[in-house]
Amino acid sequence: MNITFPDIVFVILAALILGCGAIVAYSRNIVRAGFSLLGAFAGVAGLYFLAQANFIGAAQILIYVGGVLVVILFAIMLTRGIAQAHSTNPRQMVIPATLMGLISAAMLITIALYFPWRLRPDAPVATVHSLGNALLDTYLIPFEFLSLLLLAAMIGAVMLVRKEIKESGKEESR
């Protein structure tokens, strides 16, 4: 059995993802859980890069690590009572959740080992160039519709927050 460098990198990234995921799930400290989520997201991006899916790996870093996680961490840091962070993630139903996780993992491992995977030699290689052409040629209408939908969602979120700010400002002036 030959162990190659990509095999070692895969094992390290898998251990990083599993370890950080366990900390996210079982940590009572929400700040530690938030930073562990960063490690899990970065490990997933590393797996994408290892599989030579460079566009998806870069999107993982930009969207999840760079965007979503930063928003989550700012929300955690700006929350009142963060000094009591040790009790912000209560432990309820840990044993049933762990059992369900182990059962799900066993099922996924069984499927991965015993399912007859077939490789297609004629499968197209997705590159950034081909994805860009597909988005701006074949899927232009759904792409534009999605951008309008996201714009409407952002405007709605701003309006909701603005209404809450106005209402809290009126209450404080009384």
C-alpha cells in the first residue's frame, strides 16, 4: 500500500474538520465554537483544493470563511452578556444527538464502501472559464433572477432592521 502526499493531506484535513466540528457541536463556549467553525470551513476549502476544484475552494473561502463566519463572529462579539460565554451553549440532548450522528456516519461509510462507484472517463472538467461561460450564456436568466432575489432579500433585511431601530429610538426617548 503506497501512501502518497495527497493521502496524508486528506487525512490531516479530515481530522481538522472532524475535530473542529466536534468542538462546534460540544463546546459550551460560543466564542470557541465560532472560531472552531472557522477551522472546519477552512478544512472543507482545503478538501476542495485537494480535489482540484479551485473555483469551489475559493468560493468556500470567500463566502463562508470571509463572509458568513465574520458576520457570525461579529454577532457573537456584539451580543450582550458575552462575558457569560461559558453558559451560552447549553448541553441538552447530547447523547441522542451523538447517537444519531454515529448512526448517520455508519450509514454514510457503508454506502461509500459498498456502493459500486463508476468513473466516467468522458466527464467534462469544470474550470473557472467554463463556469463563467455557462453563467453568462446558458444560465443567464436564472443568474439574473437570482441576483434580483438576493437584492430584494437585502432590501427587506435593511427595512426590518431600520424599523427596529426607529421603534427602539422612540422607546428610549420616552
